[in-house]
Amino acid sequence: MKESQNIEWKESWRDEYIKWICGFANAQGGLLIIGKNDKGVLTGLLDAQKLLEDIPNKVRDILGILVDVNLKTENNNDYLEIKTEPYPHPISYK
């Protein structure tokens, strides 16, 4: 899997990435992977379990949509996949 307009890799979570989720929701949907660098190399997440709970709540509170946040483990490193479905009506960021 490589980065494209539907797939984005980030080493760690920042709340500003909710803008990416909004963009995915307004386009064809997409996958945001937290815990991999720009080359797709797994860097892992220390706070994956906390983010697993925090991210869906933040997205719901800010965008009013639901996203699938899945905890994945590879070589004893945790990472998150945030899957956003395309929405039939425009989603606004704040």
C-alpha cells in the first residue's frame, strides 16, 4: 500500500489531521494511517489505545460524522487505520 489521494501516512496524531478526514469524507473516502512515516515505514505509536478512543470522539464532535478507527499491530508496533467513508452531503470543518 502506498500513499495516494486516498491514503495518507502520519507518524503521530495531531488534531489538525481532522481536516484530512473532512477532505476524505467530501471526496471518495480514504484511509489515514497513524504510526507510519512518509515512506510507509512503521514507526509505531505509544498512545495507540488512548487515540483509539479519542479520535472517533473528536471527529464526531468537530465534523459530526463517524469513522472507523482500527488498532493494528505489526512487528510488535501498534498503528492506527482511520477509515473514512465518502459522504453524500458536504461535511464542513468547524
